[in-house]
Amino acid sequence: MKGQKKTKRIGVFVCHCGVNIAGVVDVEKVAKTLTDYPGVAFSTNYIYVCSDPGQQMIIDTIKEKKLDGIIVAACSPTLHEKTFQEAARLAGLNPYQIEIANIREQDSWVHVDKDKATKKAVKIIKAHVEKAVRNESLEPIKVEVHRRALVIGGGISGIQAALDIADHGYEVLLVEKNPSIGGKMIQLSETFPTLDCSQCIMTPKMVEASRHPRIKLLTYHEVESVSGFVGNFKVRIKKKPRYVDAVLCNLCAECEKVCPQIVPDEFNMGLSFRKAIYMPFPQAVPGTYTLDAEHCLGLNPVRCGKCKDVCEKKAISYEMQETIFEEEVGAIVVATGYDLYSMQALGEYGGEKIPDVINGLEFERILSASGPTAGIIRRPSDGKVPKSVVFVQCSGSRDTEKHNPYCSKICCMYTAKHAMLYKHRVPDGQAIVFYIDVRTGGKAFDEFYQRTIEEDKVLYIRGKVSKIFKDGDKVVVWGVDTLTGKKVEVEADMVVLAMAMVKAEGVGDLLRKLKIQTDIHGWLAEAHPKLRPVESLNAGFYLAGCAHGPKDIPEAVAQASAAAAKVGDLFAQKELSHEPTVVPVDEDKCSGCAICITMCPYQARTLDTERGVVVVNEILCEGCGACAAACPSGAAQQRNQTDDQIFSMVTAMMKG
Amino acid sequence: MFEPQIMSFLCKWCTSAAADLAGTSRLHYAPNPVNLRVMCSSRVDPQHILYAFKEGADGVFIGGCHPGDCHYVEGNYKTLRRVTLFKRMLDDLGIDSRRLRLEWISAAEGKKYAQVMDEFTEQIRGLGPLQLNENALMKEEEKDE
Amino acid sequence: MKVHYYPGCTLKEKTTALDVSTREAMKCLDIELVEPEGWTCCGAEYPLTEEKIVGLAAPLRVLRQVREENGDFVITTCSFCYAVLKRANKAIKDDPLKHKRVNAYLRDDIKINALTKEKTTGFEDYNGEVRVLHLLEYLRDHVGYQKIRSRLKRPFGGLPIAAYYGCRLLRPAKDMDLGEPDDPRLFEEFLEAVGATPVDYPFKQECCGSYLSVSLPDAATEASYRVLRSARSNGAAAITVTCPLCFYNMDRRQDKIKEAFLDFPGLPVLFFTQILAWALGVEKTVLGLNQHAVPADDLFRDAPAPEVTL
């Protein structure tokens, strides 16, 4: 494919770089050879082009010789490309008309034969001339930014991110699907390693979030759909009917007393009951009752109506409807949290059929002073205080055969905490922990674990548990002590399984709506595992908390604040500036085959079914060129690296 | 001695950076490969490869990031698929598919880059010049504009 | 209808009760069981070792014979045989080397096999074409519980019976493909179909002791004891098995179990096919109950289910 060769005036500046280049490459000869090359209007060599005088020389030459493109043949572009682009701009030249030919790192520094190195330098520079002659002047793509953030998820991560973004001065919509914010952290009793009361440290943050002038708290809301792109998202949010006016409700609790419907209490992990009209927990934010329509006897027509009758404040209204509204935001923080792996999946541990085999969150509720047993450790089946409790780590984690291959990170610490707290409250009880490893990487973590063994006399046995079953009154645990090589059989009163952390239930649907990438386990995928942990590759989406992967509270908070800082970076820009070397579509050539659409990792390309051509969102396009290579008709060409340019460069490199 | 011409497409984020590192480390290798820097190895179209052979390349090299490390998420997988299929076509077309090499070289692997360049150059030297039948190529004047 | 049936050696010698009750039960369902000509021992576990590929020739010869007799599948009641035959099939499907070698052995074998009394005209490689079905699976999927229920002459009156799977029937789950090992329904559904009440107890797949009854009898005694005790303490009036070795360990050695564990009063052990046969109307005398060390006659009565004292 031949493109039009504009009659451009290209300037070639060959740098000596002292002796770095000139010691091997005959720079004078190179500059001279290029003088006669088609498209070159001026060619020279200079000792250090990156120096001030060197740059000034370039600027002056551009003006004098009326150059409309330059090649700087010197070191790697990674070093000075920006420098020369700046210089060119000062001379009135578009920065995208600058080409850097690497004749140092990839030529003079690596080759010994001077003749061959010189010939290679000529080829390289000629190729860049071919490219330069076809380069377009480009401007970075500007896009405006709505300086407003959406945070999805009202757990500790979502709350922290919302607070930080709001403190920066931007408005935040905090959407939470449950009637109250708080997530899983508010369900915890005490947190490791300080044994801080979880609710005591969290409720101030929850209240702050509800009172912050720039945070719009949207509880009992869900995200319906997201469209648009970074800086310009349109979000449709569904408001679920609470049937109670949150402002009028004064928490007198009369409605709860008269409600006839009894429902397992999710907050207490099913260990106690609530009514159909309920407050999830005493410190709920917002502090209001909610009528759970699914468990109410009936609202349409009204079958009961007792709660409304006794409500003094007239806060209850059965006519409330689900509404959907649209908001515009510039950034979205996804903080949807986690769930625990279902015990039903572990048939060998009873498959959730044994009442006294519980998971960590259930035990937290039992430990909690405001929980179903008022903080006294009682086992679910008969309320007896268990005198022998077995804790099983890695239940459903680190299992490559059937369950989850990854480590859930927090279980070693919370199991130590559970065992310790158990021993504090039942001093004559026996606590046994079956473990594979004990991972205590955080600050003061290992010291905490050592305390559990030394002070609280918890017995740690290294071995996996193969079977848990009920035998009469007891729960039998079959394990092994790999350090002595002996089988261990424990008749326990209660067993606490440290179940694996898994992606939050129902979040898959939401993430598909957001079109955000996850890994194979459903954890949000970060842009780079090492260097960009709080952003998604999908521009405008930020990750916080366990939605990104198992982590403990300090890490979740740190990540939330980091995500907020990144949102701040985005909002601090007057406009978003995006590299224009993207891959647009020549609509005359596009047949609408849509092959390029499947190539794009950023979903930047869509098919306009009416016109039968592909349309590119240039802001989402990152300019990798994968689509350009796949396009059968050549309609997709990368700006300033078109096929024509590549072909001409290849010719110059092979035949120059 | 026959000096093979080698056309080298290097991805900016990994292999080109490795080539730079080889330079900073002053490692020496054969001057035969000439580098064209692309944003991602997935920019390389089989057309470009064939064109290179036509223009005189005896060997074509493509350097990209290790699987899982692509700056653009999955570009290198696309390259892998294309090159795998294309090699079969090359053999069918009568071009020894060993003349096309795809290698994953990360930005930290300057030494590997130098070694591979030497290795590949020697391999192509052993295979000899490509010698595409000049008669099979259309003359410049006959080409449709 | 004629269906291929592989009894396995033990069913012809030590536990003919399982063989006879199977045949009689199937007769009631209009199924005639046909044994493949000249069948030999399945190899009982050893064919599944990695190195001794020749061992696979034993079970695969049987399956090939079924194919030669135009059978698509073969049913078996012994869970050991079932596991070996089924996994041998998979072994040659998964590993081309094993496939090649075993067929080479089979080819040699055919040349000298005088039993067929035919000159070999050609040899077609055996590729695992014949499906291996356990009778429980066959009853569920091919006969159907509906049909069984419609033919019941003596429903069991809800007698609580513990289904014992043993080690072979369900594991390894990927090879055996009979359901989730930790929450199986196959045997329980069968018991419900014949009018018995399946008992849930945690030892339904724990080892009965297997061959240890020969080499380390005390271990086998304890292993079987634990299974029986668990079944009984969860309300079972009997335990039903599908393997002659389990039967041996739990029935024939029950006296040893009682000696070692004085708190154990005993529990009758039945083959599931005896239950099926009885329920379908087969006479008690034909069930092979005289082979039981622990008397089980009382369970088979026309009167309502006996009281079960734990």
C-alpha cells in the first residue's frame, strides 16, 4: 500500500554523544550520507545535542531551514524524547514530528565493527526519515472530567475511599446494597492484633460518612448500569423501596414488636432471628428501620399492616416504589468486598449439616457482646458452653484439587484471635488449631500468634483435617500431626472452620455491567500486579478492599486511601490528556467485519450497526496496534505508525 | 562470509528496553539485526514479515513481553497465535519457518537479548541467504497503483 | 432382554449369594444376564498400577470379549471389579502408550485362546468402547426406579438400612463419575425405590479394612467395627454392601469384631441385590442367606418391619 509522500523538509541531527557514538560510528559520514536522501532538507552532526547549545541549535535550525520534521539520531528515546519534543515545540513544531533514532544503545554501544555500525546507523536514520515524512501532526486528545466519584460498596474500604475523596473536596456517591453501611467489618467482634472492638473503631467512620457534606449516602441502592468512559461515566442507580422514611423513623421499635414474621437474621449469620421490619444492627447507618418486602406477609394487597398502625411518626408507607435515576461521575471505586466460601462445598467437613461446625463469621457473632449469645460462647445446637473447640485453618483455601488454590491471607491471624478469645472466656476449655502454616506477616502479628501459644496455651497441630462428623453429642475431627507422624482424633464440642474468602455473592453480575476485568477467581484485576495495585486497566475504575483479593483491614484501608489518591490524580487535571497515537477507523475502508473489536483489550471499539462500520472511542484506545494488525482491509491504521510507514521503514532498513 | 540481513520488530515496553539495557551494559553482539520499535508485538502483521523477506531480510525477529506481562494485557498472546499459524504458512510458501523467530524478552533481560541476537544471526547464517525467486516477484512497473 | 454381566471370581466361589440374588432379581425385571465367554479375573486392583501395564490386559480382555459378543456395555455388582474395569478403560483412553501395549498383549492372547474355538480372522484394537456400569447405576438409569416400584411385590416397609459404599464405588471422583463422593445419593435412592429407609451415617465411605483382614487383621477388625457401629448407632437395622470383601470383613468376621469390641451387639450385613430380589418377589430360600455368618433371615419377612433397638 503506498501512501502519499508529502513534500516535507526533514532535518537530521546526528549526535556524537562525545565518543559514545562517534567513537564507533562515523557520525560525519552518516550526516553527509543523509543529506542526499529523499525528504531530507538538512543534515548535520553535533557533539552533544541534548545540551543547551545543542538544543538551541536545533531550534534555530528548524526556524531557519523551515523544517517540518526532525530526526535526532542519538541515545534511546526513553532518555530524551520529551526533551526534544519540548525543544521542537519551542521552535513552533508539533511534537509528533520528532523522531528519535537510537544509534547508541542499539548500535554504537553494542557493535565493535565500526564500518558495520556506521552502515547500520545510516539504515536506522533512513528508516526514521521514511517515517517522519509520513508523520501527521497530532494533538493529545482532551477530555473533560466530571469531578464526582462513585464508590460501590459501603464496607470499610468503600467508606474510607469515600471519606478521602470527599476530604479532597469532591462529591462522592456511596452506594450500598444493604440497608446499612458497615460491610463485614461491623460484624466482627474484636480485630487483630490489637483486639480493638471492631464496632467501636468503625462506627465513627460510618457516622462521618453519613454526615460528610460531600458524601451522598445511598444505602439500599444498587448500581443498575454504567456507560461512558473515564471522566464521563453515566451511572443508572436503583433505589430499592425501604417502605420506611429514614428521616422520620425514630427507632422506637414498636413496629418490630408487632410484626408477625420471623426471619433468620443475616447479620447474625442465621444464628438468631429478626422480624420482616427490622434494623440490621443497633449502630446501623442510616439509623432507620427497613421493611423487607420479600419476607413481609404481603404489601400488594396489604395483608397485615400492623407495623404501620403502631408507627407514631407515620414513617411507614407501603406505597413506596423502586426508582431508577441517572448520575454523572468521573471515577468509580469498586469496593464490593467478599464472602466466605460455602461450607456446603466441604462435604468432608459435614457439608454445613452439622450445627456445631461453624465458620469464622458465625464465631465472630457468637463472640460479639451484641450477638445472639450476648458474647457468651455457646454452641448453636444446644447452647452449651463448649469445653473443647477445634479450629481448622485453610478450609477451602490452598486446595488445588477441588476448592480454591489461593491463600485467603487473614485466616491464620483471625484463627489465633478466635482461639485466644475463646481461652479468655472459657479458661478451662481446650482450643486446638489444625494448620498447614501460620502466616503472620503484618505488624505485631507474629507476636500476637506467639502469645496465643505461650500465654493462652492454645494447641497448634500441623496437619490437615480429613473428616469432621457428628457422633452423638460430640463433633469428631480426624486430623494428623505431621510433625510426629501420628493420626489425631479429637472429640470436640464445637468446630470453627476458617473458610476461604471468595468473591462477593452476586458481584459477578455487577462486574459484568461495569465491564471491569477480574481474574479467574472473580477478584478484580489490577492494572499491574506490582506497580499499579489500585487501578483497573479499564480507565476510570479503581479498586479497593477485598473485592481486589483477600486482605486484612489495615491493607484494605491503605488500598482505599490509595484508590482515593488516584481518583484525586484524575480529578486534579484540568482536562484529561490522552496519547493521540491511537488506531482510528477509516470508515471508507471499513466493512464492519468487527474483527478489530475482539482484538481490543480496552473495549474501545464498537460496531455501529446502522452504518455498518466500527467506531473507536479514542480515549479508551491505548494504541497497542493489535487491531491494526488484524484488520483485513487496512481500515484500522495506527496514527504515526501506519502500515505504510512500517513498510517504508523496513525497506530502508533492509536496502538502505 | 555471508552476512545475513535480519529485520527485528521489538516491543517498546519489554524487548526494546532489553536491547537498551544490553547497550547500557556494553554487551556486544552481531550488527546484523536492525530494530523497528513497535508499541506492542501485536502490532506486527504477517504482511510486515513477508514484506521484510521480500525486501531482503534473511531472517525476521519479533520480541515481546513474557506471557502475562504484556503492557496491553494480552497483545503477546495474539502475536503468539499469529506467528504460530504463520510459520506453517511460511513453510508452505517455501520459506523455511526457522527464519522467523518469536522470543519473549523482558526489559530486565539485556543479556538474553544479546545472546539471542547472536544465536539467531548464526542460525540464519547457517540457513544461508533467502534468495526469494526474483522472477516470482512482480516488477516495479507491473505493480498496480 | 439379554444383558452382558460380569460377576467376577469371588461371586462364583465365596459369595455366590451376590451372584444368585442378582440373577434372580434381574429375572423379575425381564432381564437375562449373559456372562462373556471365557471371562477371567479382573485383576482386583493390580491392573491399575502405573508400571505393570500388562496387568491391564486382564480386565480389558473381558471387555473386549463383551465387544466381540456385540455388547455395548457390561454390568457388574462387585464394586472392586467395577472400579478396575472402568478405570482400565480410561487408562487406555488417556495414555496412547498403554493403549498400544495392552492391545499388543491382547493380540497375542487371541492367537492362543482356544476357548473361542475360532480362528482369528482379524484383530481390532480395543479402544475402551464397552461401557462399564454398576448395577446400581444400571437400575437408576436404564431400568428406572419407576419400573422397579411398579414390580415390587414386597416393599420393605420402611426398614432402616445403612448403605455402605466402601472405598471403590465413588472414588476417585473424576474416574468413577458416579456423583459427589462427599454427598452421594446413588445407593440411598435405590433403597428408597425398594421401600427401605436409607440411614445417614458418617462412615458410609470409610474403609472396611479391605485386604488387611489377611495381613493385619486387628486393623481390619477395628475398621469394620467403626463402620458397623456408626450405622447401628444411627438407627440402621442392617447394612447393605456391594462388595464381597466388605461383606467378608463385616459379616464373616463379625464374630471377631464382637470379641474385640464387647459393646457391639451386632448388625446383619446384606447384599443390595438380596434386598432387590426379595422386594421383587424372589423366594427367601434362593437369596443365599445361609451363607451369612450373621443371621439375616428375620429381616426378610412378610410382616411389617421389625422394631429396631439401638
